[in-house]
Amino acid sequence: MKDLLTYIVQSLVDNPDKVSVTERASGGETVFEVRVADGDMGKVIGRQGRIVKQIRILMKAVAARKGKKVSVEILD
């Protein structure tokens, strides 16, 4: 799942080499922390958060098929 999230975010930004996705467990849930270059933050979030919302929906659907819980956080 980490590879899928990395691929999606790298496809959206201008600086794909600056994309960093870390994974941590938190209370029975896997949390993916995404970091991008400063100028690419808006491309990942989208207008009114639409793009990041769709990324979260997609990742939750993939996790549900595997019987897991995930969340995606975009960090500065």
C-alpha cells in the first residue's frame, strides 16, 4: 500500500524525487505520513481538499480489501 500511495503522489507533483512516505502503526491503524516539496503541497491537497480526499478514499478501499485500517496525513 505504501508503494501505491507513493506512486499516486509522485504522479501529481512537479518534484517526484522530493516525495517521502513514511508508515507508522497507531492504535491498530496504519498511518501514512506524506511529505512533498513546498511548491507541490497545493497539488496534492487540491481545491478545497478534493484531491487528498480522493486519495484517502482510495487508500481506505484498498485497506478494507485486506482487512486493515489506514489513514493518510499530509505533513509540511
